[in-house]
Amino acid sequence: MTDTPLLKLTGIVKQFPGCLANDHVDLTVMPGEIHALLGENGAGKSTLVKIIYGVLRPDEGEILWQGEAVSIANPNHARKLGIGMVFQHFSLFEALTVAENIALGLSDPKDREGLRERIVEISTNYGLPLDPDRAVHDLSVGERQRIEIVRCLLQSPKLLIMDEPTSVLTPQEVEKLFETLRRLASEGCSILYISHKLEEIRALCEKATIMRLGRVVAHCDPRESTARQLAELMIGTELKPPSAMRAGAIEGTPRLEVNRLTLVSDHQFGTSLREISFSVRGGEILGIGGIAGNGQTELMDALSGEVYAGKPQTILIDGVPAGHMGPSQRRSAGASFVPEERNGHGAVSAMTLSENAFLSGHIRHSLARLGLIDHGKTTAFAQEVIKVFDVRTVGPKAEARALSGGNLQKFVIGREVLQKPKVLVVSQPTWGVDAGAAAAIHQAIIELANEGTAVVLISQDLDEIFALCDNIAVIAGGRLSAPKPVSATSVSEIGILMGGISDPVGDSHAA
């Protein structure tokens, strides 16, 4: 350890058309320090770390690496300096295997020797199992994130930048990862840690730099602050938790029923579903927890109609057989869906917000007339979503790719919620969004349930499930445990089931 900062940024400025992403940002990271970089979505965090990693070049400012001024030309240069990064949005080639993607990030050919064995060893040791020969296009979002983490750990970096690295881990795996990060820090490796899970920040980090609207607004020791205090520093105002409380009025008749759903995954390395049965009544929120890659994607595809569920009676929406219906027919029957991947699945990045609003809203909001788009009504619907869900954007004509991840997520959630569905199935609703956006999304889900909607919430965030849901089930190996009341279990118990430490499969027909 020395008194010389490992990394020091001074006066960093980065401007994009219509957006000052970084406004004279200063940041100092010492050797062996675990340093949090906090801020709401759109605060400029991702831009700043992309500059550190050489993805972007600053317009102004200076970067000192181990006391020497550097101009980081590209990620390969950054890796040679000793900087590794785990991106929130993955830098992977879908047509290549896990091992091939990891090999692309290794500059020295010697590092590729015995790579398959090292991938298996490291991924297993850190509780992030990976098959080196699997193609990336067959992997879930969570499994793709594992590749990014393992790729960095293989490089033994001096500075490890981690952007939302724990969103796909059980509580037990999070603790194991934290043990690894603390060990790395004790050996002199610095960690620059970005997460919207503020309790994680308090447990792991010793310093925090907080950004808002492109500027650094505060420094603190997160261990001496509450999660609420950190959130309020991020958003610059008092944090308003969901004002709507669970009404507790759950109707007797199921609005969504799934009966012995068995489905062979159409992905070569996917997880087939086996004998899944459950029901959700109006006003009920059922949480489905599990580690990524255990059948969540296949379950979502089957519920949304992207993959047919076999016999019509396999899925009932308000008593209507729907197993043979496609997505549009299920929407007409009263269901809405929010997939886990907002970019490319929940929204088309090159389309405007108005066009994205039309994609799923045209059925229940009658946004087409005589086969033609009603642009006035479509724009008004998009504008309503933007206003009600406080989506930070220039307007309905903005392209989806111009929004930060959290704002796009609010738009996608809002588009579905404002259709007032009888059934809402939502996967990873607050993945990678800040505390303010998460609170808004949670409130919208609660209010919808209070109005009589049956909600299925598929999430790897157990805190989220315990905060919102009435009942919880665990999916593991393509099978679903018997749902049980949230009040009758604990985060630790569910985390153990998610990790497969004990048999998670119960009498699922009891639901």
C-alpha cells in the first residue's frame, strides 16, 4: 500500500449531443480500496467508468494511473494497465461460446493456455458455474453476467470495476463474492463498485463517491450512513417509499392458472420445464425466485405465448384456456408481460418511445383504426407513460436507446401497467435501476394488485420479492416448489433453496 492513488481523475468532461454526461468529475481510488460509485440512472456513472476502461475518450480532464498521466486509448490498453471491468450491459458475441468470448478479452496468448479448465475452476470456486462450450445466444441474462465476472477474475486486475455484479446471485453467493473482493482488496487490488443495492454498498465499501446529473455531489463512508441517506444523496431529495400499501383483499377466483406445464426448452442448453402448476388470484402477487438459468426464461416464454404451452387448458387467463394462444391473443384476453431484457425484447432500441408504446399497447388501447396507426392516440399514450412514470426523456419521439437503463425500464413497465391488465407477468422489474426508479416501479405493481390484477413477479432480488409479494415459490432445474406465504419463510431459507442445497421441489399442485 502507498499514499499514491492507484487512479485519479481530475476535471473529466464528456459531452454527447444534448447531454453533458460528465461535468468536471474528480475521482480518487487508492490501492486496496473498495470504492462505491453511486448515482441514479442517468447520473453519468456508466460514462465515467467507460472512460476509465478506454471505451470512451474524455473531452477534457486528466487521468493519472499510479501517479502517471495516461490517455487510455481502448479497453485492450486498459487491460494492459491492469484495469478489468464487468459491464451492466454485456460486451459479448452471441454466436461464440463462453470460452471464445473470454479468450477475446485476454491480450496475452499465454493467458489462453488451459483456458477451459481455468474457466471451470474459477467459475466453480466463485459459485458462478459456466460451461465453456455453451454458445452465448443460448444463455440467460444472468448466465451472461457470469461470463463478464469470470473474464475479469482471470486477468488478476489491479483495478476491478464492477457494474451491478450481484443481480443474479443468491444471498449466500453474494457473501462468497464479497469474501473474494475483500481478499483481493487486502492483496492491493482496488475495487470500483457500482450497485443500486445500497445495503450491499454499506456491507462492502469503505468509501463512496456520489454523482447526480453528471457531477460529483458528495463523498461519504457508506458504513456510517443508512441506505435511505445514501438514496437521498443520490436523488437530491427525500426518498418517497411506495405510498400504496398492500390492500390484502385477494379474490377467491384465480385469474391465472397453470396446470402441469411441461415444456422442452427450444434452446440447446436451456432448462426444460417439468410439471409446473400454480395459480394466482386477483389482488395477489406471487413471487418466483431462483438463480438465473433454472427455467425462468422458458417459464416467461410459456406464460407470454412466445412459446406455446401445449394443450389450451395448460394455461387459463380469467378462466379462458390460453395455452394455445400467441402473445397478441393473450393480451386480448387481458394479460400483459414485461420480459427481463428491456433492450431488444421489452423495447426496440432504434424505435421511438411512441412506436414502442404502440407495439404492445395497440390492442387494449385501440391505437390502430382500419389497419392504420392512430399516431395522435399513440403519441398521447406514450406521453401518458412518460408523465405518470417520470421517465426522463426529451419526449415521445426520443429513441429508446437514448434513455438510461432505469428510465427505459420505467417506460416498459409503465406501458404495461397503464393497460390495466387482469394478469401481469413481470420478470426482473428493477434489474439495474436506481432506488428512486425501483420505488416507482414497486408502487405501480402494488397499486395494480390492489385494483384486482393477478401479478406474477419473477425476480432474483429476494429483498424485492419479500417486500412486494404475498406468496413465494422457487424455480430450480425447471421445477417449481410449492408456493408458501412470504410471512412463513425467510430470505436465508429461500436463498438456500435457490442454491439447490436442499430439494426445492414440493407439491406444486397445492397451489
